[in-house]
Amino acid sequence: MESKDLALACAKILSDKLSQNLSVLYVREVTTLADYFVIATGGNSTHVKALADEVEFKLKQEDIVPDHIEGHGSNSWIVMDYGSVVVHVFSEEAREFYDLERLWKDGQKLELDFD
């Protein structure tokens, strides 16, 4: 699966699970970390974990597994590294604190329309 398709698939899964403030940033031109960052917010710590678990579950059904996952213990920021796509699922407070959109403002924000 191409990195853009993977990023959009992650975003769709998060949208379907009612994530808040969903954002996909194309960052390939500004970093070697990934091609895309998918950023979402959960309403509470249980929702944050449920969002990350759903992404992992749905992608695993397609034989796509993350290289690494961090943060399951904290439930305020879970990071899932799929190589060319990094998924960040935050609590509201953690998202405001880290403000990844500001840090990666030179990246291009994709328009999302899942209706």
C-alpha cells in the first residue's frame, strides 16, 4: 500500500471511530521521519486507547503491522510507527501541549472528506 493510501486508511479508521480534530500532514519534504503524520484526538483516555487499538486491529486484518508502538501505558499520547506513516493519537491536553501541527507547519495538510 502506498504511503498516502495508508495515511488515508488510518484517517478513515479514526474518523469512523469518532476521533476529534483529525489531521493528515504530508511531511516528506520537511523530514526523513515519515511521509505522513496522521494526528487525532480522543475525548478521554479510554477513547485514546480505543482509537489506537482500532487502527492496529483494522490494519492487521490487511497484514499491515506497525514497526513500533509507544504510549499504551499513558493513554494521553499513543504513537504508532508504520514506517512511511506515523499515527499520533492524543488526549486533548497532550495535543495542545505538543502542538504537532505548529511544529510541522511546513508540511502540507491534506483535505479529508469521508462522507
